[in-house]
Amino acid sequence: MPDLPAAAPLPGEGVVPAADRVVDFLDHWAAQQPGALLEDFGGARRTYGEAAADVARCAAALRASGVGPGDRVAVLTTPRPEFLTLFLAMSRIGAVWIGLNPRYTRDELLHVVTDSGPVLLASLAEHAGRSYADDVAALRTAAPSIREVVALTGELPGAVPLNDFLSRAENSAGDGTGAVSPDDPALIIYTSGTTGRPKGAVISHRAFAEGCRLQGTRQYHSLAVALANLPVNHVGGVMDVVSVPLAMGGAVCFMEDFDPAGVLAAIERAGITLWGQIPTMFQLVAARPEFATADLSSLTHIGWGGAPMPRDMVARLRATGARLSTVYGLTESCVSVAYNDPDADDETLASTIGRPDPRLELRLVDPAGTPVPAGTPGEIQLRNPCVMSGYLGLPEATAEAFTEDGFLRTGDLAVVRPDGNITLVGRLKEMFKSGGYNVYPREIEVALEEHPDVAAVAVVPMPHPVYHEVGAAFVVARPGSALTPEALTEHARAHLANYKVPKRIEIIAELPLLPAGKVDKSALRARVR
């Protein structure tokens, strides 16, 4: 790695408190500013002081219901106040959070619940026209560990209404606080499942809280109001847009679902200052006609991760006047470990993940574990206090995830540029050999994204009788364009070596996505096998 410039003082140092558990941030700010806004949910507002009282009551109700330290609780919900109350109450008593995405199919719900074994299930009764009554019944049958179900909204057969559940706090001794070690599990977040069944990454209280502090000191804004519309079973939804603002003493504006027009309305109504999404979401919002006239003057920081942002989209976001940044992290790392500099130009924002956070260890190595020089692809490996403890019930997978000296193997291949910024070139498992040459799908995607008529692209390998494997590109064209595979092939030949040019290019209406919003490359690989 090249020498990096000395790190500038971070804006939140000395303001964002240290914490052993995420609920400690609530306690700190409720004492400092009890009347300050914590939540906005469609105009309904809750202060820090009110939230602290609600969390104490919920914690006592959990303890009165027999839920204690180490017990797992699965919660099927959207981003809404009940989510945050339960999440922080579980932190208070030492229970383990397991988020369930309302968009999951029943099979996906069954996998997570039977794998994790929760003692309590809390669920919405209905959302977006889908009743969860039959899903909840199936989960109770498949997972005998579930002792009770709580209906967060509406009515579910055999479930306790939320208000009745909370009333148990009146009969509870004490405030519900459990004897909790910072190294105990705080939450289990299931991976996206791009290769095989999703695995449960176990994150400790200390790891999660320290991740919030590290990100909060970097992103600190004295009037932080974050838009929270990401799934709460994902580290982005439970940490980045909710718990990090909490660590800063800021506020969150909950939206139950991603809605492009609703995002713009929420920014205007709630005065959103921190707007974090995945690139696909930004593109959908920017495609709305209202984007050109919406009042986005409140925005001070726009950030993204999980995928690269097209350069033209970077330029459109820059026009808002907000500071732009891309971050890099993964479920298993918990915290973001690389960021762009505040003054990064559009090219750097579109083509890199920034520089490593100097407070955290990051290295790029070859298959033998030897550090690679700048310009040479290597696997990103991480070591820091925020990394997961391991995969739930999978000791062999956990051992494979770490090196002998304790670094997490991310599986991401990257190169370091001379300026110290890191460019992702693909996944270690996605790299394929074509005629003996290493081919990185991300390099091909970047080249195709430069075509002015390309909105999105994903590249996967497909079998070939001579070259073993070759690239197959799935491309989404910009609305109104007359893009053809032939034009893209010509474009690729002008920018890539011949062995990297995709041998199949297919124009499709949209890319398949996983519940977390990432491209489902397994589905694309299945189409070319």
C-alpha cells in the first residue's frame, strides 16, 4: 500500500461517545438532550426522552416474558418506531436481534428462523397487501423454539397484541437491564446468499457499538437527520442509517418502503441532511421528473455503498451541493472500512471505494497471503474490533473466513491506485479464466458503463468449448435509447483486450436483485449455464 496522507481530525471526535452497547448511545443523548428529536415517522415525532422511556418499558416487558441475555428474538418489520424500540430494548437486556425482511418469501423466512432458533417472534400483521398470518403459522410449526408471537400491528391469530405485551412491564421487577458482556452477541445478520444459503454473521455488542462510533465521528453533523428506508435485516438499515445517527445524537426519518417520489417528499418535509442509499435507488429517484425541481437544499451529505455509482449519476448528485462519498464494507465487517476524501472528484467517486480508514487494518494480498504492490489485484482482508465473531453454527465456514493472523477474508479483489484510492475489480469467486487469462467481471462492467446509453450492467462467466469460460453481459438500456448488442460489442472492443470482450450481450428490462438491493448474479449465471 502506498503511504497515505496524514489523517485530518474527524468532525465527531470528542462528540460521539464511546459505548459498549448501542443502547448506551440512547442513554447518553437522552440525558444530554431529552427534548431533542430522535424520530420522524410520517410526521409523528418522538424525542430522545420519550424513546428512552419506551425502550425501558419494552425491556421490562421482554424480561417479564422470559426473554433474557443470549435469547434470540426474530422481528419481521419495516423501518418504523417499533423496530427501534425493540432493537434498543434487546440491547438493554442482552437479547440477540434477528431482522426479517417483509419482502422475504416464506422459504427465506423459514431458513433464517429455523437456523437461528428465536424464542420470540414479533411481526407485522400485514404490509403492502401481504398478510403474514400464514407465514407466521408456518414459522411457529417449523421452529419449536418460538414460545410466543407478538403482533406489532393489527391482529395475528394466536399472537399477543403489542400493547398487551408492553403492559407486562407493570408486573416486572427492575428496569429489565440484563447482565451483558460487550463481547456477547448483539445481532445476527444474514448474508445476501449469492453463493448458497445465507449464513448468519454474529456481531457482538462491542463490535456494533464501536462501528457506530467510528462511522459517527467521520460523518458527524450537528443537525443530522437521516433518511431510514433500508431493510432492518441488513447492516445498512439497522446500523448505517439508524444507529450511526443515534450515536451522533441526530434524528432519523423512517420510511417503511423505498418509494422514489416519497424519498423526495421526505427530504423536503423532514429536512433530511444525511441521505444514504444503494446506487440503484439513487438512479430511480433521479429518474423522477420531480428530481429536477425538488428542494434538496437541506442535504449536507450523500453517501452510497454496495455497488459502484455511474459517473453521470455522481454529477447529478453533486448538483445538489451536498458532500458526496462512497463507502466500502460488508456484513461480516460490520463497519465501513474505506471512504472517499471529502474533495474527491467525480472520477474517483465513480471508480473507487476511497482510501482505507487509518484507524482500521486493511491489506491487499495474493493467494499466498503476500501483500501485493500498487496496481496488482489482491484480496481485501480486514482486521479490526468491529468484525463479526463468526457464522452462526458454522465453525468450518468461520475458520475459512479468517486467516491464521486474524484477518477477515472479504473475497473482494481490488487494486490500489498510485493516489492511494482503491478500485474494486470483482469478487474472488467471480473471477474466471478465459483462454488462460484472468478476467475480472467488474473491469468489463466499468467499460460498458461508459457507453452513454447504458443504465446498468452485470457480467458473469458462461461456459465455452474452446476458452473454458467467456463473459456474458446483461445490460439495462437508458429509456428511449436504441442500444443494440452489436453497438456494445464494438464499444467493448475499443476499450478492452479481446479476451475480455463479452461473447454474449443481452439487453434486458431490469437486473434481478437480492432483497438487500444487490444484483443477483446467481440468477444471471443460471441463465447462461
